[in-house]
Amino acid sequence: MVQQDRSSLTGLWHGQFTYPRSFRPEFFTASLLDQSGALSGSITEKATETTAQQSILFATLSGRHSGSLVMFVKLYEGGNRQHSVQYEGTVNEDGTEISGTWSIPGNWSGQFLMIREGQAEQTEELLCEADI
């Protein structure tokens, strides 16, 4: 069995973000590449306002990871969301979860939780039970 380096955030992550009001949480999948703390990657999420042309949203991400601190910007590609979203959070001690806040400066903010792929038996249960 190959042991994964938990100090690197490279890999597939399943996540959820919540809104500050009574809107339902949204779920996403992030593919991260951590190169000595420089983060890049992509995010896919189901569009809440689906149209015939778009039911999945795509975004790129770029940021950094230093110790337990994680910061990145999500930039949507096309569609009806033409804004960036800033994420700031912390990774847990064993490198399996990232939690924190997201914001669209001057507009919205909320909380998020990401769980590393490989925690498959726990991921769905944790996301459904998460009170973020």
C-alpha cells in the first residue's frame, strides 16, 4: 500500500459550501495540485439555477498552502457566474479536511468544508452531517 504525503494537498477533494441565509448548501469536487505550497487546480459543481446550456459549473483555482493555512481564489469559467470567490481555511492535522470561510468581497460569504478523497466511507456522511 502506498502511503500518501499528508503535508501535500495534491489530490481529489469533495466539498460543501453554505450561504449566510437560508439557501441550501452546494456541493463541489476539487482537484488540487500542491507544488511546494503553490496551489492550482479545478473545481466542478452542480449549478443551482440550471439551464439547458449549463447544469455543471467549472472553475479554476490558484492559491497557496503554508503549514495549516490554505488560501485560494476560485474563478468561474463562463456561464452565469462571472465572479471570483476567495477561500481561506485550515487543514486538519492528518491532512484529510480543510475548513474555513469563502467570500465574494462586498457581497456574500459563508463557510466551506473539503474532505480528501480516500475517506470515501466517511465523506458523504461527514458532508451531510456537517453543520458549517
